[in-house]
Amino acid sequence: YSQKRYQMALNKLNQAIQIDPTQPLLYIRLGSIYYELGLEDLAFDSWQRAIEIDPNNKEVIELLAK
């Protein structure tokens, strides 16, 4: 993600989500990549999933406020 290799990051994140779908950080990063790619609806959905898992996560609250 930080290297802007988004397709590879998307693949890795989806693999990680299959292993442990309870980690909000995975959905936060997934949403951030979608946002960078101009896929705002998918970004929102990913961030929404993160907030369902961790309703007090300040990072995702700020992202959803955008």
C-alpha cells in the first residue's frame, strides 16, 4: 500500500481477510486503496465494515467523515 502497488496490496489484503476477517485494519487499508483508485463506493463499504468490527476506531471514523 505505502509503495502504491495497489493491485498487489489488494490481493494480499483479500488473502488476509480470508484468513482473519475480524481485523479492522485490513478493511481500512482496503478502503484506502479503493479510494486512491477512485472507487469511492467500495472504499466506503470497506470502511463501514471496519467500523462494524471496531466502532471506536478513530482512524476509520475520520475516513468516513470525509
